[in-house]
Amino acid sequence: MLFAVVQTHRKGVRLSREEIQTATPVVGNLMLSDWLQGNASNRAIRVAKLMHPTVEYHPTLFQTIFDPVLVRMTKVGFLIVGTENHGEIGGACIECVQGWWCRAVAESSAHTVGSQR
């Protein structure tokens, strides 16, 4: 399903309300699924991905969010928050908080597909 998505954090720091409200959303297919690869604890990890709406093999439009949680839902949209993995530095895994403010988009109004700010 198509959603217009705005990231709510930059490098783990929450953006201001004004920055979030004025940001240009990225339109794509929001997918929530289990990630089975690379799991040391042998449990499924939930992930959120924003995929290009017309090209299935295209990379994600944003970095994957791990363990997303639905934090808020209104008539206008919903907020999911989780963590982004930024690789390893000096043997330590670097993770940052990330949130996505998501609003449903009618298929016919998806002329800004994949656009970014």
C-alpha cells in the first residue's frame, strides 16, 4: 500500500515539529515483515521497509527500520519508531532511533513516487 513517509529523526536525534511538518514526504510501498537473516538469537525480527512502488528489485527508499513499533495513530496518519543499523565501528554495532510519519496515498495521486527532500 502506498504511503507518503517523512523521517522523524536525523542520526538518532528527533527533528523539530516544524521540520517534520515542512519535510517533503517520500512516496512508496510500506512493508512490514519478519527478517530472518543474521539473527543470532534465533527469533524473527520485525522490519519496516519503504520500497519503490513500481520496481520490485529497486533498493529501499529509506534505510530499514528494525523492531518498528506503532507509537501513534490518528485520522491523518500513524507513527512507527524503531532503530536503524549503521554498521560497525571498532567492533561496536551503531544503531540510531528512527521514526516514520506515514500517511496513506491514493494510488491515483502517486505522481511524486520516490521523491525525496
